[in-house]
Amino acid sequence: MSAQGIASQTGSGPEPPNSPLNQGRPHSARMYDYFLGGKDNYVADRQAAAKVLTLWPGVMIAARTNRAFMQRAVRFLAAERGIRQFLDIGTGIPTRPNLHEVAQSVAPESRVVYVDNDPIVLAHAQALLRSAPQGRTAYVHADITEPKTILTSPDLTGVLDLSQPVALSLVSLMHFVPDEWDPYGLVQRLVEPLAPGSYLVLSHITPDFDPEATQKTVQVYHSQGIEGKIRTRDEVERFFTGLELVEPGLEVPHRWRTDLAAADSLVETGDVTDEEVSFWAGVARRP
């Protein structure tokens, strides 16, 4: 299981901003950083990641394919749908190009708010705030389990105008939210206050293509105290209830709008298999 960054730390609620980095315990965002080839991870993260790699050798490909999907989705929304506001929850450790860099490469006036509750992400937040002069970025230290706290944060409302369309990015996040945390309700409470014409960008790990590898991977995460649940296509599609999926609909991420791939894409989409990636991804409009 990989994550761009989980806004919900292990346990039942958000971690306070002044909490320790907890280097001796694996964390999903730092493991994801390792899978992307980053250096902002610790021995415990690398050891847990190594266990995952023995069970799911394609996990590094999955992480990079998922990241490339995010970039294409943002490019699509900025270039083809005219979106100029983005809310990225579960930001994770900054990995270039960050979401605001993708959006502002199309429309420099784009405004982006990042949300996470991992102290290491907070420590790197300055990298997320280097906006183009025409646009703005902000960072909110908050948790996916508290939608109202996120949407009413002065740091968010000072940058985003929620009366205008916003693209909500929940990329590689919701599989870290178990059923008992009401994942569908959380997404609904984030989407409903957004203006008509807003979009949801979501990707989620699935057991549909390689159930043995993905289920064993989940067990590794659970053994380290990292909660979550992988979901089938039907279960992932439920996150888009009431929204209008844009073409090509819910798809494996390496086949979602490959025409929008940048020349410096993290992965060649034609070189990966569904089993290696084991994700569903989609973009949907709020009518």
C-alpha cells in the first residue's frame, strides 16, 4: 500500500503540530517517499518498505504511476476545464513537481492549499509555498477526519474562494481510512460545500488485479499500526456518488488520459501492468 501522504496518522485522530517525528515507527507518507525514490525517510520506514517490496515488487511502479496520474489530472483540470483553485488533502512529503507547480505551469494564477498532519510534511512545508508570483499557495496542518476544520481554516479561506469551483485532490489517501472512520461520509462532507463545477480527483489501491500481493501488503501495514482498507472497483466508484465522472471514467491510472503525459513523466505508462499498479483512479465533476 502506498500513499502520496496520509492526512490521518495512525490512531483515531490528528497528530498535533508540535509532536515528535517518531523516527522509530514506520509512517505511510515516508514509506511512499521511499517508493518514489526520495530521501526523507528513516530506517523504520525503509525496513517496512522492504517487506512490502518482497510481497508486491511492483509497488515502486505503482507509486510513480499514481503520482503521474495526479500530474495529468491537474494538467487536465487547469488546461481543459479552467480550474484555478486546488485543495490537496494528504499532501505528503514534497516531491517535484508538486501539485501547484503542475497547475501553475498551465495557469500561473492558480491557487493551491495543501493539507496534511504529518510533522515531517510540516517541516518541509516551505517547499510547498514557492508559488508563482501570480498565484498563491498555503499549507494547513489538519486531518482528513475533520472536514469542517479543513474547510474553515483561515489559511484555506484566505487563499481559496469556496464560492467558486475547486478541485479536491484525494490521491492515494482513502485506502488509509478504514470503514469505521466513515470514509464515504468524510468525502461527502468535503465535496458538498464546494461550488457546482468543482471536481474530485481520487485514486485508491485495489485487490482486483493481484489480490494475494495487495492483501499481504495490507497485513504489513496493519502490523506496523497503520490502518486502512483496500477496496474493489465498485467500492472505489462509490466515492464518486452524485458526481459526474469525466472520460474515461474510473480507470487504472496508467490508462487515464495518457495524452496529457509530460515529457518528464515519472513512468512510461505503456511499460506497466494492471497487476503492478493495482489502483483505480478517476476525476469527477460536481453538478
